[in-house]
Amino acid sequence: MEINDFNVNIALPPKYGDTVRRFPVVYLMGETDVEQLMKLLAPHFDSGCKPFILAGIEGKDWNTPFSPWPAPRLGKNLGPFSGGGPKFLLLLEQHIAPAIDNVYRTVPTPENRAITGYSLAGLLALYALYKSKYFSSCACVSGSLWFPQWVEYVRTHVPEVKTPRIYISLGDRENESRNSVMATVTDCTQRTIEALAPYAPFFEVNTGGHFKDVQQRIVKGLLYIMEAK
């Protein structure tokens, strides 16, 4: 489906059509190849992970909907950032998610909603917990936590969600960027984790740079936040 210029693709868990039960939903920003991700996830649904509906949401660009506030251009193909994140989150909460709830058998409560993203979309997934109580967990996968003023933001704000379940990951070579701002990502990630210490975020280091094993990294984050309790 298409909602306000965003493509929304849905991947249903195995046996969705063989039951009348309802399922949690994970909103994956910036990615619509959700069928392949569901294939990677499916074997884990019987061994510690709750089955869930995966909704991939992708627009025409990343810099506008996934930047939490405006920031200048950092390179030829990086920015400028218009700070459209808050507007996108409202669209997600008020239009995209309700449209999915109307079509699929979801459990429309914060405890059964998670938000996930990779790179800049991962930054916004974490930011979402500070903006509303709509989601109860997030996976920030190789998140762009180098974003200007981000560390200051997490040091001076607290999540709206009281007991969020948070997953953060980073590649061990992501700080080798030629861009001096992006090269601070390891330090910024560590300082973000320190600021989030009261919420006990789970942090995982992956092998390689920013573009290595993207889908596998996303799967790791999804398995953690959707772990059966």
C-alpha cells in the first residue's frame, strides 16, 4: 500500500492465515524488502521469539523523514537534513499504523508495537521513544548516532516510555569513515548508551563497516526486542 508517498510493505508470520489470533507489529523504517527478512526470522518463532507482523516503510529519501531536527550538509551525498522526523512519526502514528490495524489482525497497544531502523532510520527509531508512548521498544541498528546535537539531546531528555526495551548495535569499523562527523559514531554510540543506562539498553558489536550484513544485523535487533518473555 502507499500512504502519503510512503510505500508500506507487509510480511506476515508463518501460519498467519491458519489462526484467528492477533499479532504484535514491528515498524521497520527505510526498508521494504520485508519478505526476505521474514524468511530469516521465521525459524526463530518457535524458539524464543514472538511471531509478529513486519511492516516496512520507505519514502523517496531518507534525510527528510528520518532526521530528528535540521542539520547542515555533511558531504556531497549527505544532507542537508530538514528535520522531518517529528512529522513522519505523527504520520506513522495517525495514518500508517491505523491503516495496518484496519487490514491485519494486530494488537494495537504500545506493548505490542516496536519501531526499528538502520542507519539514519535507526537514529529516528531511538528518537521515537522520546517523542511519544506509541511504541514500547526499538532497535537502533548501526544507527547514525553521530547526528549533530544527538548526544546532547539524550543527555538532557528522558524517554516518554517508562520501561522501554532498547537494542543498539554498531559495526566495529564504522568509525573509519572519511567524514569527520560520521567518524565519531563509536564515541557517540557509547555516550548514548551511558545516557540510557537507567533503561539497560542491550548493545551489540558487529563485524565490519556500515554496509556489511545489513539484513542479518536487522534480524539480530528484531530477535532481541521481540524475545518471548
